[in-house]
Amino acid sequence: MWVWPIVGCLSLFAILFALFLRRGRGSRSFYFDPQDYAYYEKDNLGERKLPIAAMDKASTFAPLLEGYIGVAKLIITLAAASIAFGGNQNSRPGIFIAKIVLAFSILYGVTFTALLQYFYDDYTQDVNSYVPRRYALIQALGFSTLGCFVMGYFVWAFNLG
């Protein structure tokens, strides 16, 4: 019974990874910073509309990185508190399943934040380092974090009453 949430969480990640990898199939690399896109892809600016701020040298991914990490910290904190303080040994089996799903949310969230920081640090040294595999991995981890978090609380809610 407890195997199915594990299979579900791993399947969610695998499906998202495959979808994002397929989406980035034609690209050689992705850009974190809009200013880098504007600088390195000058010929393609007619196809993609960038805001004026993207042309400014101060337009970087760093403020967005802080936001992503802040949201991940919130999800990780809520999931960990729910696992630690929610339910006891006499709870319904569905609560245990919800805790497994929330644990995957924590796993994916910690991995997401660590790899996002690592990949961005790599990117600051080489703008071509953010290849489609890395892009797909980050996107899949981020959405898997959110998906497992939401699914975990849905399972929890359906097992309360």
C-alpha cells in the first residue's frame, strides 16, 4: 500500500522531466539572465519580445533566484512540520501515505534549490552551461516539489473525516 505513493511521486518527476527535455530538444542552451539572451541572440530579437529592463546590465536572475528559494523554503518548512506534528501512530493509513508524498516534496525541494544554485553558479562562469538536460531537471524538480506538496495535502484532507 505504501509503495504506490512512491511510484506516483517518481512517475510525476519522470513524466515532467521527459516533457521538459522534449521541449528543449532544439536548443543548445538556455539563458538565466535576459540580458545574456539580448546580447548573444541579437539576430533573434525580432522573434522574442524582451522588456526594456532586459537590455539593462542590472537585469539578472539573482532576485528571481531568491524568490524561488524562498518559496521552496516555505514548502519544505510546511511539509516538514506536517510530517513531524501531524497525526500519530493511531492515525488512518491515508495520513501515512500523505506523509510519504510530503516527504518527496521535501526531497524534490531541497534538490531543486541546491541544483538551481549550483547551475546558476556554473552559468555565471559559462553562459552555455545551462543545457537542455539541466533545464529539464530544474523544471521537473520545481514542479514535482509543488505537485507532491499539493497532492500530499489533498490525500491528507481526504483522510481526515
